[in-house]
Amino acid sequence: MASREFRLPDLGEGLTESELVEWHVAVGDTVTLNQTIADVETAKAVVQLPSPVAGVVTELCAEPGETVQVGTPIVRFEVEGSPPASVPDAPAASSSPAEAAPAEAPATPKREAVLVGYGPAAASGRAPTRKARKGAFQQAAGRASDAPVASVATATAPSLPQPARALATPPVRKLAHTLGVDLASISGSGPRGLVTRDDVQHAASAPSAPEAPESGVDATRATGGSAAATRAGYPAERRTPIRGVRRATAQAMVDSAFTAPHASVFLTVDVTRTMKLVRRLSDGGERASLLAVIAKAVCLALASYPTLNAHWDDDAGEIVEWGHVNLGIAVAAPRGLMVPVVEHAHAQTVAELTDAIGSLARTARAGELSPQQLSGGTVTISNVGVFGIDAGTPILVPGQSAILATGAVQRRPWEHKGRVRLRDVMTLSLSFDHRIVDGEQGARFLHDLGRLLSDPATALGRV
């Protein structure tokens, strides 16, 4: 028997850490190759980790709720035979001499399990790619941004013990957050103390005992403020750790705002004919949505304005105009803003786009998107109209040169054929990277897109 260590792998896109959500094994369990051993939550998705070996679990090196850096050991196994020295995970930031020493390779290497879509990189003499260098930069920046937070926490509360985080799945944590329930105060009824939805709902419906005022503090002052807030309908003060999707989104927006010079243009268009088209398609049994029609129009218009489907490659000193459209769709999910990607949207029909967008939105809201589904976008649409908003100034997704925000469709008095009539009207907001896209190009693209949406029949001349 030999001991085997499994380190947290790089789950893609330069992510440097993940939160351990739940263990599916315990010390002493016998596991098989590729058996799911844990759920980890990255800044983008909840991912199931498969076992890289078949053996017996001897140690779990991290607790649920703990944030683990890539390359850190998370579990150890006892396996039969002499396993290879290398393991299918990300290398640690530093290695001991014993770990660094090369081991004699077996005559027939044993095939190791890897995460689908990730896995170890093939050895080659090529220089690191731009994405690899960007990932290294993000990792270094992540460590730098973490330092002040840790120091402040230590300075302000050095003697306060850190409470153990309750074991619960992300949907249950979201429910607890919505209902204002402290998970740490609940004894989970699920396996290994897992807090379930029923536990949270029961805690939310149970009457809470009033807290005693602190010693030496006037009871009116200690409770009056919170009581007044409750009467006014305001929730109690709540602090939420900045991590996961929220942290990644914030960092991406800062990177975008301070890297790419944003410019924005707006256009209000009469989409009455497009709305009629969507209704006719739906009534005829075709799968169609307004967002899918807009997505198709965006793909058609981009063919004439490739700089809006491009990337500023600072490392190579080039502007890369993509030969395809991978369309990002901004989704407001319980875990935060997510932008899943419809791959090769330019080659899909309205029905196919309707299905793809709907499926990605449902998967995002369920918290089940994979890192691959959140990567590789070339241009993005943000539908703020679903919230009843007329227009907004969207911020670019890092690495993209354009993002379109679509406002709410409203019935308004509008000039049509020389007369004022009630028409379906919406506002389009386009932000673009002014390093890549000139103001004229951005304006002409938006005007062209508006013509397609005001008279969708003109699209026939482009397909």
C-alpha cells in the first residue's frame, strides 16, 4: 500500500481558489476511480471533483465552507501498488526537495482520471499562452488583494474565535440568506449534519427570543433602533463575505472599467414588427423569443462590423477579430451575475437560439453551469428590460470589445407613416472599447441593428 495526496486542481480560467461545499466521502471510505468525492464552488460554478485513484480515504485536509487555494492538498488516500509520482492536479506554489525530485517512470504509465475539460497540460516546448500568463497575473493579484482584508480582520477582532461554517448546499444557503436565517444556529438534519431546506424553513417560522441588552447599555438605546427599523420594514444589519461569484464579478468589472476606455451610444427603435414576428412564430408552433430574435440580428449586423466582435491582445500587440460569434447572455442568478455563452451563435436559427438561451438561463439560476459554459464569449447581450428598465450603460466583459443592453418594450406614441400611433418601442444601449471601435463604427452598428429590428424582413437579404 502507498499513500497518495490529491491537491485542488486548477478548475480553469485562471481561478486561484475554490470553496469546499461538501464532502461525499469520509475517512475510511473505499472509493473508486472517478467517483465523486466533493463539491467545490469556484467563482463561476459548483464543480464535482472526481477521485483520481481507487483506494481508501485516510485524511480529509479541508472542512466544508473552507476556501482552499489551488495546489493545496485536500484529501489523502491509501492505494495499492506504487502510484506514479505525478498527480493529475495543479502543482503547488512551492515544492519540497523530495517532491521536486524526479521519480522513475513506469514502463506503462497508468491512465489517471482528470476533470472533464481540465486535466494536466501536455508537456511541450511552447511558451505559456496569453491565457496562462493572465491566469498567473490574476493569481498574484488575488493574493495581493487578500492581504489587506486578512490584516484588517486580525486588527479589529484578534480575540474572537471564527465560528465553524454550517454544512449546506448553495441553494440552501441562498434560501437562508433570503429568509434571514443564520445557518450557524441550525443543527442540520441531513447526512453528516447537512442543513436542508426544511431545516431553514422551520428555523424561519420559529419565534425568535428577544436578545438581552448589553450590560451597562440603556435598554431603549440597545433595542430601540432595531425595533424602529423592524416597524419601518427594514431588515436587520447583515454582513456578507465578499467571495465566489460576487468577488469575481467585482474584480472583472474593475479590471474592465480601468483597462478598456468605455464609450456608449443609445438608440430608441420601433420594434412593433419584430414583436409581431415573434407572436406569429410562436402562434405557428415555432420556438421564438424576443431575445433570440435580437441575438440573431446582432449576429447578422456583426458580419459588417467585425471590430465589435474583437479582442485587444496586449501581449501580442494585436487586435484579434474573431471568425465566429460566441454570444454571452448576462443572467441574474442567485449566486450573482453570470454570463453563460452560446457557442457559434452566428450559425444558429432563431429557434435554436431560443432553446440555447433558455437552457443556459435555467442552468445558471440553478447554479449548475460548468466553467466551460462561462468561457470563450466574444460579445455579450444584457437584457435589462426584464426588470422594467428603459436603458442603461453596460460595462464590458473583460476581453470583449462590445456589449449591448436591451431595454423594456413599451407602448408609446410614435410617429409611423406620417401619423402618431401607439407603437412597441425599446431602447438599445451599446458600450464598446474605444481602443478597438471608433465612435463611427459603434454608431453605424447600432443604427444597422435598429433597422433590422424595426423591419426584420430586411434580414432576408443577409442570410
